[in-house]
Amino acid sequence: MAGERGQRLTVTEGRIGRVLVAFMAAGFVALLAAGIAAAWVTGQLAQHSRAVAHTYQVELAIADIRRLIEQGETTRRGYLLAPQTAGFLTAYREAAAELPRAAQKLRRLTYDNPRQIGNLRLLEARMAALAALRERSILLIGEGRVAQAITEFRAELSAARLREIRGTFNAMSREERRLLAVRDAEQQRSIALFYTVLIVAGVLLLVVALASLLVVLRFTQDVTQSREQLRQLNESLEAIVVDRTADLTRANDEIQRFAYIVSHDLRSPLVNVMGFTAELEASSATLRALVDEAEAEAPAILTEDAKLAAREDLPEAIGFIRTSTQKMDRLINAILALSRQGRRVLAPEPLDLEQMVSSIRDSMAHRLDETDGTITVDGTLPHLVSDRVAIEQVLSNLIENAVKYRDPKRPVAIRVSGAQAGDRVWLSVTDNGRGIDPRDHERVFDLFRRSGVQDQPGEGIGLAHVRALTYRLGGTITLRSALGEGATFRLSLPSTLNLQEKP
């Protein structure tokens, strides 16, 4: 008995297994068939939708040509009535120039419809005849024969021609409406079939969804575990970021100290060179006097090379040395100034930007008067909480550069504008100066780099200083300019400066 029961149980389990396998296979086949059917129906629906969209495109093309013809006729008549008004002729020419392209587009859209091709040929013939009459009117008016143009216009029966053209347009529109009705019906049948297939597929997918529920639950558990691990990782990353920020701050301090030390150490030999240059210059003067005396009393002992060396070569070399040392002195001062700015503690406070621009304008009044220049504020500048000294230096540098690199052909015109953008503000300084070559837009922000003709004094540190200060204030600066078209410097700054560095 037990053996028979076990045998029957084994047979039952095998039968259930086979049924389950059969059901799964049937479900898979049904799902595959539903997918294929859905893909086919979707393709049919897309095809019908494209046909409907094509009909609307044709109707739009017809309406476009119709508008251009009406516009051409209206502007021609306006030009006949008021030939002194150039706007009518301009509008007429625009419509006449656009009409061939519109007709070509309509021909391209209706190339597979014999009825529309016939209508289009008739339309083009009538349009050509009307265009010839229009051009005749325009020509007569251009030659000053306005009365003759009006007489011929009245005789040509343009209204009848327009009615014929409108009739052709109406015939083409009726043809498209007929096609639209057919295509709409086909589209509706496709949509109905699509929903039927969608319902069948939905039922099958519901069955699959039940089987997938367990997998989803397991996946949810895995996601929960992963989220917890990600939270822990974020906490560790925040600590790493804080450490890296501190390391970067220390490194920046070391760089600033290094720049200060190097600049300071360079000054000592530079002072020696400048001192010896002064002594050489004094000795050169004595030597020139001696050469002059020898030339007067014993010219035979002097050679041309000796005279040239004493009177030209030596003074010229000393002049080059003095010029180079002076330039090096200015560069060292610039490096020291940048180093001191990097060490200065920022002090955020509410700023009145309009008052700040006004103060800068007052400080440059004499230079503006010399060039008939103006500095204006467009609109209302935004509220800003930042470091006063840094912002003043940024705006002063940008405005002074605009005055310095002005275009001599026109008075200086500088506009300052700005607005709030979320938790940031933007400020723009726009001028009408000589402009900056787009290839130099990044180069001008580098230290000791300049762009264009070097006809103005400077060492090329102004914009580098501006960018360094902007970055330190948590902002960015961009440039938009072209040669001969002026320049626009745009600053993006946090509306409230949040100090991350410690004094």
C-alpha cells in the first residue's frame, strides 16, 4: 500500500510538474505572440499617424503659399497706392522670394498624389501669370510711371485671377480633407486594435507580475541595504572632503608664503643690480668725458670702436639694464600685492553696489572727462553680502580696463548691470572699447599675459587679480568679446558670502 501510494504521489507530482511547465510554456508563447502583435499594431499606428501628420503638413504648406500670394497682392496694391512707402516694396520682395521655396516644399509633399500634382501644375501656371503682372506693376512704379501701373492693374482683373487661385487652393484643401478622413478612420481602427492587444498583453503581464513580485521584494531588500551602505559612505566622504579642504587651504597658504618669500628674496639682488647700474651710469659719464677730452687733444689714440663703445654701446646697454630692472621691480611688487591679497581676511558685509559704482565713477572723473566717457547703471543692481574691498577691486579693475583700452573712434560708454538668480547674483561690465580677440579670452586672465596691441602701460596682472579675487569670493568670471565690438565681463557670485576659510 505504501509503495503504491508513493508511486501515485510520484506520478501526481510529475503530472503537476508537466502541467506547470505546459502553462509556463503557453504563457511564454502567448506573451511572445502578444508582443509581436503589439509591435505590428504599433507599427501600423505609427504609419497611420505619419499619414495624418503628412496631411496636416500639406495643409500647412497650402496655407503658407496662400498667405504668400495674398501678402504679395496686398503689398503690391499698397505700393501702387503709396509708392513712396518702401516698406510695401520690401514686404513684396520678401513674399516673392519665399514663394518658390514654399511651392517646392508643397510639390515635394504631394509628389505621390496625382490629383494634387494636377492641381499644383494648374496653380503654378496661374501663379506664374500673376507674378508676371505683379513684376510689371513694380517695374512701372520703379520707373515713375505710377498712373500707367494703376491703369494696367485695373485692366488685368487681378481679383478674378485671385479667385481662380483660391479655387485651386480650395480644391487642394478638399482633397487633403478627404485623405484626412480616410486616414483618421484607419488610425482609429489601429488604435482600437492597439487597445485590444494592450488589454491582452496587460492580462499576461499581470500573471508575469505576480511571479515577479518575489523578485521585487528581494530587490527591495537589497536596495534598502545598499541605501544604508551609501549613507555610511556619504558620511565618510563628507569627512574626507573636510580633510581635503583643510589640506588644500594649508597648501594654498604655503604657496602664498612661498610667493612672498621668493618675491622678497628676489628684491635683494635686484637692488644690488639697480645700484651697480647707477654706478655704471656715473662711470659711463666719466668715460664719455674722458673720450671727448682725448678726442680733442690726442685724437690719434682713439679708435672708432672705442668712441662708439663709450658714446653709444655702453649707455644703450645700461639703459636696457635699467629698463629691465625697473620692469622686474614692478613684477615683484605685483607678486607681493597678490600674495598680500591672498592672506587678507575676507569680511562679508551688505554692499550698496550702485553707490560703489558711483564712487568709482567719481574717482575716474578726470579720465572720463578727457574721453567724453560715461559710466551708467542699467536697472537696479542686486543685493549682495560680500567683501567690500574685493568687490571694489574687481569692479575698479574692469572699469579702468574699459577706459584704458577704449576705441579712439568713439567716446567711452560703460554699462554696469546685474540681477538676482536664485542664491547667486550676476554682475556685468560692458564697454564699447577695442574688444578682445576670441582666441585670447582665456589668455587675458593669466598672470603677466596681455592681448592685442601693447600701447598702454601695465604688467598684465589686472585680470589675473580679478579672477583670483572672484574665485576667492566663491564666484566665476566669463568674457564675451570680439575685436572692434567691445567686451562684456560677467561675474557670478553667491548672494551671501559664506566663509569656509579660517582667519
